[in-house]
Amino acid sequence: MSVIKARKLVVSFFISELGYEKDAVQVLGIKKIEAGWEAKVIVTETNRHLKKLGYPPVYDKNIYFVNLDQDLEIVSYWTGECSEGED
């Protein structure tokens, strides 16, 4: 299995399954682990709390971690630390 294929699957997951625009998804890295692959991704997304309060769009950059098994099936994803305010 190739890193390029794993990267494409991770990006596709954020676009088709979670509804993000392609430009909002940036893969920072992918590494082979014993159970398959792990990817670190930054997603630029609207701050939902401020949007509910009626503020104009404020964007956050949030880090996600994605695990894929040996067959390149996504088995988990979760958010990591937030990188608000970083360029």
C-alpha cells in the first residue's frame, strides 16, 4: 500500500463523508504504523460557536488524526489540539 493512496483516501473522507471543501483539508503527514497508517490533517473550518452568536465567519484551523487499517479502511478519527490564530 502506498502513502499516496492513503493520502487520497484521507482527503476523500473529509470531503465526501464530512462535507469539507477540498481547499479546507491539508494533510500534514502520513506514517506507517503496525496496525496500518496514521495521518495528521489540518482542517480549516468555521467557528460554530461564534456563528451561532451571529458573528461574521471566523475560521479555525483544527488538527485531526486519522487511523487506517492495513486495507486502507478508515477505522478512527479524532481532533487534536486546536491551532487557532496560527498562519
